[in-house]
Amino acid sequence: MYPENLKYTKTHEWVKVEDDVATIGITSYAVEQLIEIIGVYELPEPGSQIEPSGSLGLVESTKASSDVLSPLGGKVLEVNESLEEDPGIINKDPYGEGWLIKIEMKDKSNLDELLSAEEYEEFLKSEEAKK
Amino acid sequence: MKWRFIDSGVTDSYLNLATDEAMLEAYNEYNLPPTLRIYSWSKPTLILGRSQKELDINFTECRNEGIDVTRRLTGGEAILFGRNDFGFSVVVSSRHGFPTKLDSFLKVIARALISSFKEIGIRAYSASGFDKRYQWPICLLFDGLGDIYWRSRKLASNAVALKRSTFLSQGLIIKDSSEDLFGLLNFPNLDLKKKVLKEYRKKIIGLDAIREGLTYQDLKEAFFLGFQKAWDIEFSATELTQKELSLAQKLAKEKYKNPLWIGDKRLQ
């Protein structure tokens, strides 16, 4: 159900690694959590540094806001500016056109803490089972 | 399940919002039990939604009228808390068996609010869905699943923030459906302002118009009983921890009073 070429966090971000560059977005589960994303805000400036677990932006649905946390630290190379105009892209294609930022990774050791698609799915099942 | 019940009473505007954020951080950081907090306001306060455009707000008029202005952590649009309005906040996550998704979470909140209103003899019901887009800068005019109605008119509303999978719900029980808010907002033209005001009068009702004379204490008791019954939980009436108090004071000063966070450009 979740793309196998990506890594995941327990706070529902995904990471795609290509050499030293990590592309980061939010998972389809995060989108479903908020029902429908209607705004994307507070993305960092290209060139700025972000820290692991630091905020990398904010997504909003009707009357709800959710901080997006960075799973990795590094220098921001690019942000997806098209989301400002059309945040609905995230609802339609969270793993493709709905990416949030690209960073140049400072320290790849944080990658070891991320979950595989299978582990993420198991984590979600355990969350659901708590209810 | 044990919950904390915290009665902050009459509290400063900035500290109220800062306390909610401190509770959210402390819940995630120190493994605290879930919390229901109730409060009122020492001064009328206009609160912007987390990402609301500051252009919606007439800061000069707010200052002239002695209205505090700040911005909350939760989504949505502007809301005016009057001195008599009753505020509540809930901090909880799936760690304590609560839903992970917004719609299910808000339905659970609505159930507790309906149960609380029942305690004071008011038959209320919840919204059936969400408005998809904001058109006007007034939070109460948008329907969300956690909103509560009496005879088709809105009596209570709430907005949500999600951080590290923990929900913070910030809510309002309207005591008196004052129209003062309309003087504090910028509308593109007078016709639109009149149209929105008409909608507001049709849609919003205060508790005082349904049952006169209900006090803060009445609502406190109704919430204490109503939430416990609806959620099958047990409250422990308690205080904020020292860590929460310290963080709240710091956030009130450095964030919620800060023009950079609020968006009041003339003070930046």
C-alpha cells in the first residue's frame, strides 16, 4: 500500500533518498488523518538549514492545522512552490507531485531510524489497535 | 481511564493560548495523562487562526477598543472571545485510546459536548460534515464536525492542531452572540460585510438566549460530569505541572504576545 522505495516516520512523513539529496513529503495516511489538505504554509527558505525533528512546514484542513516535522537535518535545496497555489496536489498525489521539500543531507545516520514501508504499515496497524 | 481536569478560571489572553501549547508539549514530552482544561478570559480577545491572513484584521480598531489580539496554534479563522464566553481545551492522542483521524476525533469531542449540554438541560446536536473552503474571515461561520447546534443555530465550536500525532482541541461555548467582531475585521466592501452579518445573525446563538443566568460554575460542573459520562473516563481535578506553567509563561511572553507571530506589522 505504501511505496517500497520510500522511508517513513512515525509522524507520517516520507523520505526518498537519491545520493545526498532527500525529498520529503507527507504520507497518504497523514492526508487521510486531516481529511483534505486545503493549505500548505511555513515551508522553509531554500538555502536555510533544518534540524532533525524541526518543523519543515504546516498543512491545514478545515479548522485543523498540523506541523510537518523534518525526519533529517540539512540544507534546504528546493521547496515545492506549486503547493501554495494548489495545495490539493497533496491530496491527489502525496508521493509524487505533492512533495514538500528537497534537502542536502548533513548526516545520513538519521536514515537508519526511518521505517521501511512494511514497518510503517505495521506501526499504523498497532496505532489503530489502540483504539 | 484517569484524566486531568484543570480549571484555569479567568486568565490572561496570551497565557490561555500559551497554556494549551505547553500542555500539548508536556503531554508528548513527559508522558502526562490526557487533559480537559476550562477557562474564561480576563479581557475580550480576538484570535486569528494559525494561518489566517493578517490583512483580515483591523489592528487599529482592536487597539482603540481595548481588544487583545493574538494567534492560536489551531486552524480556522478569527474568533472573538468575550469576557463571558467559556473556553475549553482537550489534549489527547491514540496513546490513550483516542482516534488518530480528525473526523473521528471531532465526533468524539462532539459527543462529550452534547453530553455536557444535556447536564444543563439543553438538547444539542453536532454538525454532519465540514465546509470545504473558507470564504469569510470568521471561524463560527464554518461548519466542522466538532461544532454544536441548538435548533439549527451554532452554540459551540472548536478548532484543532495536530502535533506528533497528538490532538489539541480549542473550543468556545458562546455565552452572548455579540456582533462586536464585525467592527474588528476588514471587509473588502460594505455590501459583503452586511451579507456576512446577516448570515451571522441567522446562524449563531449564545447560551444566554437559550437559558439565562447560567454561570461559569454551572458550565464547569456540566463539563465535569458530561465528559466523564460520554467518554467513560474519570477526572482528577488538578493543577498544571511546574514545567507546564514555566513553559506557558515563556510562550506567552515570547510567542503569543509577539507581533511577528500575531502578524501585526506595525509593531514588528
